[in-house]
Amino acid sequence: QVQLVESGGGLAQPGGSLRLSCTASRSIFTINTMGWYRRTPGKERELVAQITTGGSTNYADSVKGRFTISRDNAKNTVSLQMNSLKFEDTAVYYCQVHFTDIGVYWGQGTQVTVSS
């Protein structure tokens, strides 16, 4: 059973920063992609950022230039650095990992609230 444990959510002011981390309970060397999604009430879950095994990244237009996704293979971790936060970034953020051998797994979700 694979677990993805998220951390780093919380409250930030507009213009502030937060860093989310997601640690997998097994090696991430057998991974296709790792990513972060978010969901707000009444909306579908949307892709925020994604990183491939080769290090290629993909970002939602709404976060380009403000968010950075990265991975640390030695620590089995994917992180999301969120800068210049806006009110509309408020959401529950989910880590997603696509393992090549066992499929897609999701983290439990972590709340990010941007408020003054």
C-alpha cells in the first residue's frame, strides 16, 4: 500500500508564499509523472503543476511565473513553491503520483487559504 503524505498548507496573506511537500512511502524512481492539483467548492479539480521523470514541467496558466514544482528523488518528495499568492489560489491542494507499475495515487489534500 503506497501512501502520499502532504504537508505545508496553511494561511498566507496575498503576495505571500507557501511551500507544499508530498512524500511517497516508496521510491519515486518508478514514476511517470508527479503533480499538484487543487479543488475549490463548486469546481472541478484542476491541474496546477506537473513534472515528468525527465524533469519537464507543465503549469496552469493561472500560476505560471508564481509557482514552481520540483522533485527530490533521494527523499521521494515532490514540492510546490507558491509565491505571490492570490485570493483565488485558496483551495485544497492534492498531490498526485503516477507510478508506472501500480497506477495513480492521490494524497489526502492540504488546505491553502489566502486571506488578509
